[in-house]
Amino acid sequence: LRSTIPTATAMTFRAIASFLLGTLLRCAQSDAQATSLSSGEPVYGPVPASERPARIDEIPLYRDFYDEHQLYRRAHVLVEGITRKAYTDWWWRMNSPEAYVVAETVGADTGSTEYFKVGTHQFETVDANNNDGELLFSWNKKDLLIYKIEGTEAIKLTVKDEDPFNNDDLLMEVTIPINELPQPGDGYVQFIRKSETKPEYSVMTEAEILFKVKVTEGSDRVSTKSDLIDSMIDINGTIDYGENVLELSGGDRALLQSWRHTGGQRVDGAVLWLLGRNDCYMHPHVLKDLFLVNNELDDDEGPRFDVYVLNWRENGLARHRGWVTDAWMTTHNKYGDFDVYLEEVGMSLQLMKELGQYNQTLGYAHSTGVTILLNWIIKNGDDDFNAFLFNGPFLDWGHVGGDLKEFALEHLTNFLVRINIWSNEEVIDGKETPDVYKGDPIEYLGREVVPSAFSGRYFSQYYFEWSMRILYSGTLTAGFARGATNAFGVIEDAAPVTSKPTLVLASLSDDVVDAEEMEELSASMISRDRTFVGLPYSSHDVFLSGDEDDTREAIAVAREWIKGGYYLDEQTQLPGAATRNFSSANRLHNVKRGYAAGFALSIFLLMTFLA
């Protein structure tokens, strides 16, 4: 097709395709064997090109956030709901209100801006409860606002009715002066407030919003820089830490980090840990408290593990090592095929067998790591593992902005690459440099990058280096999208993938994948012996939650499952966690919705491209 289209026209088609699919998303297999295993010596300093760009230090907003933690505090906001104070019959509307809450910091210099919203969070839209009950709207969701101590005057909560055709209507607005917030260490304090601004619906006049706030110091972190560094060194007579480079076919590389107990310590098994997309090892608290690495323990405290963390190609420490030289290609899959990851998973398991003799092996994976590991099991079987622990599994495209956008991502991307309008390197979604410093942007590895508030929230409490995990807004490439979509289909066709005991930990507040879909798909696609635990307030990575209490709860649940011989009784769960066991092999769920409308959209776009 490309040979029959003039160059200018092809470029026009490519630009149109990029614009249309990018707008929607914003709201070749390798069979060769690896050539060698290199030395296991760690590399602590990043290659110079991967270091944090100097331009960051010239922008006070970013410099202070990354380096001056004592200037900040965190407000952990738990929005419960809005009380019903009047009879609510929305007779004048075609539908009941759909409300959302925006929590934000207010002041002259809060440390949060339109392009770096660390002090703003929008809670999901919920439908009005038209039945009898105490709450007219119910959220029970928690998130994090980060603010400068000196420049912040208040926290404001605004409730609006989402209107797809007009401006959203104001339902409530309340402001809490900063001096009325609890002090760090006080725990959560309950607030019950009426709207300070006249709502546009009279039935909301006497309504009250219920929420809780806890404050923590910006300098208090779940894991600090020293925690991370101290966990990545040899400890004489106790821990051997190593980094083995996996030389892969096609000139690619992966990295296997390892923590092995020495000095005759009791070791009960090994863990193969597959990172998520745009992820890195930044979990010394998980290493110590879940897998008991270098943790003093009594014999009755359950199994202790050696741990191996797989940084699959283009991910994790790949930038740190200098293997990714384009800032937008982190976690890129240049083949458009997740089968390439079979190589590094197989090599990792082989290396584990060479480095230790283990009675049991636990497969642990987060997000995209789950997709990669399930695909490996389909092709190779599950005999190498005794059980699996999955954290926020990525089994379907989640919060991408609706069913039509999901359909476009799944089908149009593949189509555009197949007809050579796009390549696997096409960047589908990116973020432009803010106007305020567009004339002097932050340049890194050949690209303009924009620091990410999403990543900043993680960094605020769990330290990691700029070169280890992206602190700028990530991109999605066509190659990764194609590979993931195809892997979903392979996993669904092979379901259930394993019969081994499997614990799925999932956030019911997940802003990356859809929690309902995750529960349904994990029941049908993963295992005949699957236990699902829904955690109400956790982050997508439940071990990196915004509130340390939620992180500790997730670790405690997983630890109980391990101590129980990979079984978690519903009575042993912690308060707030919803445990559901599942043991049927023949339950499949079709969670792809809106395909008829999506098909019509794809036909329209195809006609546009080829007209």
C-alpha cells in the first residue's frame, strides 16, 4: 500500500491517524536463544545520559518537590459521601445526577499547578442513590494531596453534577482552612460540612458532605533513599545482592536482580518477581516484610525467600544502564509481540536453578508483569512454580476513557501498523511542554519531557532514582499496545491458565485498570484455585499505596496467604478487605462492551484514512 501512495499523502494519513487515535486515548516474535549470562556485579550509578536533567534544578516548582521534602505535607483525603437531607425526586431531569468531587489545595504557592497537579485529585463520578438511605451519593474513596506548608491556605472540596452537554452544575463547595486540619501523627479526623456556596439544586441546600483527613510530613516516607540503597548491597554473612545481565537475541538486554541469603540461614523457597510497565524495584519494605529478606524471624513466622526481580527488556533499570536511549521508548515493545519476553523469563528461571536449590518457587508479578508471566505459562506450563501472587493484574485495557477508545486502541492500532501507516515505534499518547517554559523545555534522552504528578505521588513516599523509574509523563507506543492486546486474546483463549494456588490483590480504587473487570477476568482467565482480595483504598500497585496503612494491610494479607500454605480463609482477612475464593474452571466473562458502536467508529476512521 505504501508504494502506491505519494509520500506527502502517506504523511498526511499518518498525521491524521496519530491525531485521531491520540485524541481518543487522551480523555515480530524472536525465536533465538540468549547468547550468554554476564557478571552479576551491581551498577549503582546511572550512565551520564540517563541522569536527571539539569533543567529540573532551574525550575523551582520541580526542584523543591524532588529535593526539599521538608517544605511539604501530605493530606490524605477520604471522601465518604453526601447525606440525604430532603426528599429527592429529580422529576425535572431525564436522569438522576452523576456527581464527582474535586479535592484541591488553595493558596499563593501550594506547590501544585495546572501542569503539575500534585495538590489536586478528582474522585470518580457516581450515580445518585434514589432509594432510601443515609447517603444520597457514596464514594468511600481515598487519595493524596501534596502541598507546601508555607504557601497553602486551605483545602477545598467541590462537588459537581457531570453534564455531557453543558457546564457541570455545582452541587456543593466546602473549604477547610489549613489550621483546622489535624497535625501530623493525629490520624484521621472526621469533617461534616454543608455547602458554603448556594448549590444549583435546592434539594442540596441542607445536605452535608462527610469526609476524613489525615496529615503526614513530606519528609516522612515509607521507604527512603537510604532504605533503597541499603537494600541493594551485599551484607557480609547475610545477603548476597547481584545484578545479572541477560543478553537476549536481537541485541536486547534484560536484568535480573537477586537477593540470596548466605551464612547458613534458613531459606524456604525463591520468588521470581516480574515488574509492571514503567516500574522498578523500589520496594525494600516488601522485600523485608513480605518475603522476609534479611529479616530476623522466629521459626514459626513462616517461609523466608530468596528473591529475583526481572527487569524485562526496555523496562526497570534499562535506562539506568543506558540500554534505552530514547525517553519515549521506555517499556516499548519493538516487535509488537509479548512472546519476546518468553526469553528473559526462561533465562531467569534457569539462572535461579543455577544459583540455588529451592523446594518451592513463588511467581509474583504486578500489572503488565502478570500478562507476561501468564503468557509464559501458556507456552511452557506451570511446573516451575508452586503458587502465584498477582498484584493489580493487567488483563484488559482499563481506564482509557471509555469503550469506544478501548476499541480503537485494540483494533485501529493493529490495523494502522499492518497497512504501514504506523510503525511499532509510533507514540500514541504523549504530553506537551507547558506554555510557561515551552521556550526552554526539559530535554532528556532526545525528547522534551514533562514531570508527572502521577509519578510524583509515588516518589513522595517511596524513593526511586530518576533513571530507575520515569518521573516524567510516560508514553504508549503502538508496539506495546499491539503486543498487550494480542496477549490478552491468547490468555483468554487458554483460560484458565493454571491450576496452581493464586492470590489476586486488587485495588477497588484502581485508576489504571478497572477493578470489576479485573475480578471477573481473574476468575475466568487465571486459575482454577484463585483467591481475590479487593482492597478499598489501595493504589494500582497495592504495595505502593498513598496511605502507608493501606500498604501495610496489603502486605499483611499476602503474608497470611503465604503462611497459610498459599491459602487465605475468608475469616483471616483484615478489616476492609473483601476476600472471594473461586474454584471453577469453566467461567468466562465477556467484558468487551460497546463493540457495535466501536465497529462503526472504526469503519468511519478507515474511510477517512483511505478517502
